[in-house]
Amino acid sequence: MCSGNLSFLTIVLYPLRSSTGYPSSVPPYHTGTTRLLSTLSYGDIFTIVVLGRKITVVLGPKGNNFVFGGKSTHFSAEDAYTHFTTPVFGKDVVYDVPNDVFMEQKKFVKVGLSTENFRAYVSMIAQEVDEFMKIDPAFLIFQMNDINEWGRFDAADIMAQITILTASRTLQGKEVRDNLDKSFSDLFTALDGGFTPLNFLFPNLPLE
């Protein structure tokens, strides 16, 4: 979300489609990338080519609703993402399955993200954070209870570790959490390294 007239910007990386294979009204097609975000030049919806890949850009609240509330009959997320999610997650999960199967898989996540469950997660998250701060070397000064000393830690790294521990405890249960430690966040970071704009265009590049 941005300030000013550009309240929403959504770049549709999915191939658009309809019952005939293409939408009945194809967005204006442009080969250049100059003034990419200029609605005065291209309007609220247009298609450009970036490194040989067609990318459709939709702007404004309607464009945002179209992408996040759109139906699979309008565009195909699977066709757009499977070539770089499959190397990360493996076959037969996420986008490497038909849309109806993918929607079934999403239900497992949706159940855990209900309002009622979020209320129950608060105490679990607080407990995980308290335990982490009591034993992790990054919080040695806190553990010493020395008000005259200042401690320091890598906030991004520590938050990544805590996020893994709290997420596994709340979304997957105590049994899964008990078999994980903070080192799992390093593996998750390596997976996350496969989700960059460069990997979208060149999915088989090494992570490092």
C-alpha cells in the first residue's frame, strides 16, 4: 500500500485465462518498461514483457480485489508459480497440484487461523518467548538481571527463530514443537531464499 493516488498496486504474475484460454478483453500490451507504474501512460491494467515473461499489472482497489478475490477461472496461479515453488516444497503440494486439491490443502491452514484460535495462541506465544529469553545466549544480560549492563542481539535473526518456534507450537501442536529447535529457522531461511524476483524469472538458480 502506498500513499497518494496509487493506493493499491497489484502485479498479476498469473497467466490470465477464460473458457477460451484467454480473457475476452486482453489488457493493453506494451513492450517497454518505461514509466511502469504510470496510470497516465498505460491505464489501470496493462501487460508488459520482463526478460521474456509476460506480466500483467493491475492498479487500484478493483485490481486488488480482482487478484485476491478472483476465481481460478479468471487466472491460473498454478501455471505461474509451480515452476519455482515445486523445487522448494516438492511435488504434489502447494501449486504442484490441481486447483481443487490446492484448495483442500489450504483448508488445513485456514482452520488454524480462525479468530478463536488466535485468542488461544496468545498464551502459547507468550510462553515460548519467555522460555526463549530465559535460555538463549543472545539474552545473557537479561538472564543475569544486571540493570547496569546493555545487551545486544541480531533482531532479524532472533525474531526468525522465535517465529519458527511460536508458529510450530500454535499451528502444528506441542508434539511438533518439542521436536524442533531454533536451528530449524536456518533451514527455513534457506527455503525462503528461493522466493525472490530473480528466482521467479530463473527458478533453477542456486540459492547462494
